[in-house]
Amino acid sequence: MLRAADQVGTGLAGIDVAGLSKAYQGRHGPSPALQDVTFTVRAGEFVALIGPSGCGKTTLLHILAGLIEPTAGSVSMPRRHPGRLGTALVFQGASTLPWMTVLDNVAYGLRVMGVPARERRERARQHLGQVGLLASSEAYPHQLSEGMRQRVNIARALATDPAILLMDEPFADLDEQNRLLLQDELLRIWQEDRKTVLFVTHSLDEAIRLSDRVLVMSASPGHITTEVPVPLGRPRDFQKIRQDPAYGALSARLWGELREEVLRANRS
Amino acid sequence: MKARIADRWLALVSPLGLLLLWEGLSRAGLLDVRFITPPSAIGRTLVALTRTGELPYHVGVSVERIIAGFLLGSIPAVALGLAMGLSRSVRALLMPIVAAIYPIPKIAIYPLIIFYLGIGEASKVSIVALSIFFLVLLNTMAGVLGMDRTYFNIARAYGARSIDVFTTIAWPGALPSIFTGLKLGMGFAMIGCRNRFSHLAIVPDLRDRCDVRRPAGHRGAGMAGDDHPGLAGAPRHAVADGA
């Protein structure tokens, strides 16, 4: 396993996680969710994290987003600056605020950060344009499709101009076709400013299509078992990479790593 | 759109139908008009009381009391309900008291309120406030507790302060439940609002005023000399008061 100290380039915009553990207090003593998780994400890198259901992926992201405290270990992440977040999290599933318009949803992060109204509307519009939703800025989330709502969530995170973007299975609720569209859009946006991204997914295809490197997590209590680099060029054309022999080999290798863990997760 | 208009007409059918049935049964002699006043007689009295200005005056007084009591009861209830929904400690601290006081019939507290606040406006507004306070409080709290936890996580992930969570998440998110509480509360506010208007609305009293045996417009015997007696000064209303 790679130790954090071995990594280079973990400057301001990287993630450095060392020996991270989390145990929830259960009725029969503590139940471990994460055990000694160690990994690094370099600045500007797109890293995918896959693992069986319930292995603690969301717990890990929530620790990184500052929502929960780890039991042990250390996390080194960029700090927030005025008008700029260190990390922004795109939540799993329905996470638009239903009582706000699309524009207010996108501006929400900026609002609680204390960005002045005029500036936050400006920035929100810009990011709505980036995800192609400018025309729906006065609509409410229930008037949008699931795919459009997920674009709103991504725009909300991007509007805070985070050094690091954390994404928790953002496309899990979408149908296959819309998922492909949104993956494409995400890569296009990412290509523009190359933010550091940690992308949690349970889809092997999604991990390979999007990322530079895939971290594989074990069954609960989760730890990183392997990391697999994705040797596919950028910008990526999904049509082409499907035909690339490296794609099939990568997919087979990841499944080989993951299969045992999924079986273990199902047994426990 | 057409269906919606049709629904509106349907909403008129049941009350109008009931009134027609009522009137018809009265005219057919199946309902004793001495006990159940027919709608036509009530209507005539309504017109008469409106002409004299008595009814509008009392309606005005009642509406004022309801609005005052409503604001006095619901504003602290919403604030406290949000706090109880958001904070486990506030909930633990206050829930036993709420659970103990809520089921007490408000009418049982009424003598105490009169004792301390007198029989004037203050006591009447207080009883309205008190009768809606717990409904709004409990509904608001339930509304916050029933919200998807993700909304709170979103706020916290963006570094929202407690006040932001309060105003941007808990309050708008719990609004549907708050309105349920307010709607329920409105019904109780009407019951709590005891005054001349409610006496007018209570059937035995109104029957006095609707003289079914005399021509319309003729003031009934019960009306004579009834010159706005105070709450305690009208023995004839005693039964209605206790209702």
C-alpha cells in the first residue's frame, strides 16, 4: 500500500489521507466502518473510488467534507478562502433544495459563505450556463428531470470554486443514456479547469471512463486494497475507449479485485 | 383546468344540498322548528343583525382577537418548534413539559387565565394563543424531524452557521407542516375565541333570535333589551359558555 509520505505533489489542492478510521457507536460496542484508510489524490487528478455497497465510501466522503469526525487518522486538505471553498461535495441522489429556484440552489453554497447577492447571482448564472441550464434558472427542481437536477447539484458545487470536488455516486439515479451524457459533460467541464476530483461510484465502467486512477475499497470495514491507474488518453471519446483493448483488460482487472470484496460484503 | 372548475362547483353542492334538505324537512314539518331553526329564518336574522350593525361589529371584534391570538400563539410556537426539531438537547429539555401540558383541555386553564388576566381582551386573546400554540409547535417540530437529513448535510457541507440552517433549511423545509399546524390551529382559535359572536353562533342562543313564527324582519323576543351584556353579565349565555 502506498503511504502518504511516499507521494509527491500533494500541494495545496491535493488530498492526503493517512490511517483514517471511523467506528460508529453501536448497541453492542463500536462497529468499525473504515479501518486504516490511506491514499493520496494529487492536485488536478481525477480519482475514482469503487467498492461494494456499504463499505464506507459515503462515510469517507463525509469525513473529507467535514460532516463527520474520524475516530483516528489524519486528513490533509486545502483550506477554504474567502469566496472559495476548500472542498465541495456533490451529494448522492435527490439533493436539490425543493423550496428554492434553480438559480438559488446553485447560489446556495455562495449564500452561506457570505458572498454578496449580486456576485453570487453572477457566479451562479455562469455555472448554470456551464451545465446548460441557464434557461431553467427560475424553475423549481420538481419541474426538472432527474438529469437536470443532478446538473444543478454539480453547478452548486462548482459555483463555490472548490479546490477539490467530492462526488458521491452523483449519477446513480440516472438511466444509462442520461448517465453517459452527464459523464461526458462532467469530463468537458473538468477539462476546462482540471479541479482535483474524488468520485465515488459503484460502476466499473464509470470509474474507467472518467478517472486517471481507480482506488478499490474492501468490504466493510473499508480500507483501500489496491489502486489501478487508467492508461487512457484525454480528452476521452467514450466511443473510442470502448474499443480500446486496454479498456477491456482494465475492466477485467478491476472486477478481479472487486469480486472477492463484493462476495465478502454479501456474506457478512 | 376544467376539472378544477368542476371541483369548485362540486364543493358547493354538499353544503347547499344540506341546507336545501334542512329547509325542506323544516317546511314539511319533519323537523321541529322550535329546536332546529330552518336556514331561511337564520338567513333573515343574519340580514337583520347585519343591518343593525350588531353582527359586523362582533365579527370585527372576533377577527381582531383571532389575529392577535394567532400571532401571539404561532410565532413563538414556530420558533420553538424549529429549535426542538433541530436540537436534540432542546427537545429533551422541553418535550416533557409540552407532553404534560398539551393534553390538558384549554377550558380547564380558562379560570386561571381569567383570574390572572381578568375578563377583558387579554384573557380572550391568551386563550386563542394558547389553544393554537401546541398544535403549531408539535407540527413544526415533526416537520423538521421528518425532513431528509441530506438537506441539513448540504448546509453543513457548505459551512452554514446555525442561523443559516435555521432560516434556509429548517424553516422552508418545515413550512408544509407549519401550515398544517396553522390550519388546525385556526379551527381551535375559533373555538377559543369566546365572545358575543360565538354566542350568536351557538344554536340555542340564535334560536332565540330567530323568531320563526313571526314575519321576517320582526325582532324576536330574545332580542328585546339585549344590550351587549358583558361576558359574565348574561345568565342566558351561561349554558353556551360552558359548551
